Amino acid sequence: MDMNSANVEAIVKQVLEGMLEKSVSAPTPAARGTIPATSKVAMLTALEHYDIKEYPIPEIGDDDMLVKVEGCGVCGTDAHEFKRDPFSLIPVVLGHEGTGEIVKMGKNVKKDSAGKDLKLGDKVVTCMIFKDNPDITMYDLNKQNVGGADVYGLLPDDDIHLNGWFADYIVIRGGSTVFNVSDLDLDSRILIEPCAVLIHAVERAKTTGILRFNSRVVVQGCGPIGLICIAILRTMGIENIVAVDGEQKRLDFAKEMGATKSVNFKDHKGIEALSGAVADCFDGHLADFAFQCTGSPVAHANIYKFIRNGGGLCELGFFINGGDATINPHFDICSKEITTVGSWVYTLRDYATTFDFLKRAKGIGLPMSKLITHRFPLDQINEAHVTNLKMEGLKIAIINQ
Ligand SMILES: [Zn+2]
């Protein structure tokens, strides 16, 4: 071997520079592991069918980030796409309730959308991808909800492919809303998006001026939405909460989440008996305020009967068109002077509020993690969706690794 000292020096220098580079760009365990050349994604290629595909991980731009996915909740929206593709997105990589760790950052990426520093190894969630709608901005948040904006996990497929959280890696492009949520555990991070829906609903409810600390509140529907609603009311200090549902198991869980009493509508024949049962829970009074958290038109019609004259209602159960409800405008709204607000999706401010809610919920011992009843690896995403459609569990999550 013919190696002169100049060569040795050059090699040593090269090795040292290599080490230095690594220590700057890879301070965390995940980032220290090499980033593979390809990433698995779960692509919905036909109705009710995902294929696990493998795509090259592209070079990222100066404003982009590469995030290693840790987990992602399965949403009602995913269930609709899986069954019917109402947004005509197939083939598509779904998953918008995801979170993961930054493993690569473009040189211009410095802060998250709330102004918090970002570095390799930080845990992040995304919210909306802004295009050119000035009404949806981080600091003017109450103008409108983000229902019309683009979201990772509901984007058409393109050359990058890593567009949804049902994957091993996702490319977060410049201009997206990103939040550093390193101070939340994985389960909390997976629950951020559905919780934001409820933070928004409660903010909408507060605009009526009727919801107070000592309000008697009915929450109808104890799926994930109703259960999170109860948890939020509880963290706000509202303690007189009656949960209404047809399943005892869910009602029991509602109590763990902070409901004071519960009514199983299957135990009461007819709306009069049912509203009587609700009033019994409030010592003979009707509710000051009610949250309607089911997608059932009959449930919407019923809920007015639980509310006192001058009370309030927040309707948030109809995320999609669930059909028409029959009510009597005279008896249900006018003569009772009910103040009604509708709620859909959330604003960015609600998203940021949600991080604090999740910490508070944990702080007062609410069993938020129990909302995630089923966990599947990415390879079993078809099974995860079938389980979700059976509606036996609450939140179904894909957990990577
Ligand atoms: Zn969702």
C-alpha cells in the first residue's frame, strides 16, 4: 500500500468533516439511523382496498421537511374515502391525523407556524396547506374554519407520492402549517385533530353566552366526538354533564371522561320519557345547553326536547350530509327561544388551543389514551379500516415501527 502522509491527512480531514456533519445534522436516535432510499406508503388503489407501495424518498427542497411517521389516526373521512371515494381521490395516500419526527430539514426551515423553533428530532403535526386564501392565517383565526383548505392525507397523488400520513415517511412542503408538539406523548399527538374539532365546537358554543361553569349540559352521542366533548367541558370546569347514548359501554366510558350522569335512550320509550329521564338527572330541570354529537337526524330532532326555554344548542354531528331532520320550528326553536350554533372543522387558533387542552386533560387524569381502542401496523391498514367500519371501537390508529 502506497499511502503518503499527505493522503493520510486528507483522509483524516475527510473523516472528521464527515463526523462533524453527522453530529450537526443527526443529533437524535431516529435521525442517526440512516434514512432509507425508499418509503412504504399505504395507497388506496380501489374502493375498500389499500396496497402497500414503495416509493423513492425524494430530495427535499430548502423549505421542506422529511418526517418519519410514528402514527396516524383513522378518521371518519378516511372511512368515507375507503367506502365510496366521495372526493374522487383514488389512487391516494390517506391519513391526516398523523404525527412523526423531523429527520431532514431544508435550510430555510427554522420555526413552526406558532413561531416555535424547529430542529431535527422534533415531533410535529401538520394542519392546513395554505394556498392563497388570506382569510385563513395563523394570527387572524376566527374569520372562518379551515374546511376548504388542503390537508396532507387528502391530496391527489403526484410525483412525490409521500403525501399522506399512512406511510413510513411524509414530505412536508414549504407553506404548510406545522406545529412542534414535542412536549406531547404519541397518543395525545394522534388525538390532536379530532380534539381540535371539539375545541372549535365549544368555542362556537361559548359565543351564545349561555355556557357557564354551573350550566347543566347534555352531550348526545358518545362516540369519540361526544367523549372528547365531555373531556373538554370537564377541563373547563363544567361539572354537571349528562351523556346520552344507546350503548351502555360508551356511557360508562363517558363517566370516566367526566360525565356526571348518563341516560341510555334504549331504556326509555318515546321522546317524552327520554326528556323526562334527562330532566331527572338534573333534579327535574332541562339542560341549559346541549351538544348534538351524532349523525342521526332523529337525534337532532330529539335534542330540542332536552333544552330549557332560553337554552342553547351546538349541532356538530353532521360532518357530512346525513339527511333531513324534522323539527317543529314553533315548539322547538321560536317559543323556547333556543340559540343554536353549528360547528364544522376548526380554525388554526383552535388547533393551537388543543395542545394545551391535551396537557390539561392529562393533568386532571382523564383517560384520553383509552380513546384509542385499536392499534394496527401499517401493513394491516385494510384490517384497520374494516375494524373502523364495524364501529365497535372508538379511535383506530395506525402505529408505525
Ligand atoms: Zn379527521
